[in-house]
Amino acid sequence: MGAEPHGIPDPLMQRVELESLLMSILRRRQPALARELEERRSVGGLDESLRERSRLVIADELIDYGLDAGEEHNAYGLKLSQIIDYLGHL
């Protein structure tokens, strides 16, 4: 199993990175939703409504910044797609 330089397994590091990017986008685009997500996560998870609302915000970010001139995903868009997938599998 591969590991990042600090000994953190790749899947865990990827999850941490995706969650960090998710929260950064939510704080910028929907601060109230970011606060709600932070509160609920400490209580034991995200319900479907919260995940769906988060996915919609990330989809907006993807449309605004995640596509190249040919409307293909750029590198940022690929990360955003990973977040959408991640939110669907919680």
C-alpha cells in the first residue's frame, strides 16, 4: 500500500484533501451550509439533504471554474468531480 511522505495512506490523504477543498468552497460560496456541515459532522454524519445541497454547490463551482475551453474537465474540475462522487458515497 502506498503512502504519502508523512506516512499517511493515500486513500486517507485523498479524503482529507477532498474534504478540505469541499469546506473551502462551501465557506466561500455558501457559508451557512459550511457551518451546518461542520455542526452535523460532529454529531454523526451527513444526511442525504445536506449531501445533495453540498453536491449542488460543487456542481456550480465545476461549471464556473472546472471546465476548459472545450468544456472538458480541467485539473480542478477533476477534483470537483471527485468531491461529488465522494459526497454520493458517504
